[in-house]
Amino acid sequence: MGKIHIPDDLKHKLNKVFNPNLPTEIPKENKIEKIQTPEKINNDYIPKEINYIKLARVIFFTSFIGGIGLTLGMKIGKIIFY
């Protein structure tokens, strides 16, 4: 079993709770603050036009090919399994 690392801040808080005679000041570490940069907002969004004729053509052909595939699959399955 490996050792569990307990942060110093938590150790001081636990010692403060279990032993109230300890000094209340906790030594603070110097923390580096992250510099916040403003996020870029992309205002160059151009809506694309949808060609509904091509979309309808693709849907029609895929459903047509899928229907033929299902029909043939069911007929071949009927021949093999019955």
C-alpha cells in the first residue's frame, strides 16, 4: 500500500480542530495566479445554404437501396431457414 499525501492546509485544519491551543495562523504559500486573457469570440459565422434537392436525392436513393436489401435479405433468409 502506498502512502496517502495529505496537504499541509488540511493537516493544520485537523490539528486546529483536535487541539485548540495551537496558533490559529496558517503559513500561506506563494501561489502563482493565472493571467486571464479574454476569449476570442468568432463573429465570422456564415450560415451555409442547404441544397434540399441533393439532400432529398440522397435520402431517396439510400431508402431505395435499403428497401431492396431488406427485401432480398428476407427472401434469402426464408429460403435458407425454412
